[in-house]
Amino acid sequence: VRQVVHWISALHQPGSASQASAWLTKFQRTQEARVICLELVGRPGFGVPEGFFGATTLALQARVGFAVGGAQLDMNVVSAVLQRVVQVAPGHQLAVLRQLCAAMVRMVMWLMGTVEKPIEAL
């Protein structure tokens, strides 16, 4: 988590933005990104940049069908994202909430083809 937070901070520092962007883009395509990004979105100590990166990464992985690193989407990930949607305080981190909702919708659409009664399963 610390390394990801470091690179997110580096995005806003002159001279390191392109290296940070390359590292974070590569990271977003990994299976480990799910767990770390759920933590970035769910931990109160992190700010909007960290939460936004986490939520955006989850939305990105949902958009590509979670076929990242050979892993598939499971109900634990869906439940965790839904929990984060509920936890985001009203008026706080609206950009994060939008990305989480986009991820949630994509996950439900993806689950519709794989799980009987996906809404009820949540």
C-alpha cells in the first residue's frame, strides 16, 4: 500500500509524473490491485487522490471483466465494493463515489452472465 501511495503522490511532483504514471498504469492491471485499491478506498486516513485512484482502478478492472492476472471476479470483491459505496460519506469524495458506482454497475452486469440472481446474491 505504501508503494502505491508513494507513486500517487509522485504524480503531482515535477520530474516524476511520467515515471509514476507508468508504474501506476502497470499496477492497475495486476490482481493485487484489487485488494490494495479496496484498502485505499476504505481506509479513512487516505485522501481523495488515493481513494480516486483506488476507485478508478476497480472501475477499470470491472470494465475489462476482471480477467486480470488469470483471476475472476468473485462475490467477495463485489460485496467489498458495495460496502465502500455505502461507506463514502455524503458530499465527501464525490469523484470516488462516482467511480465506485461505475465499478458496481459493471460488476453486476458481468455477474448477470455468471451468477443466477446476481442482485439477490449481494
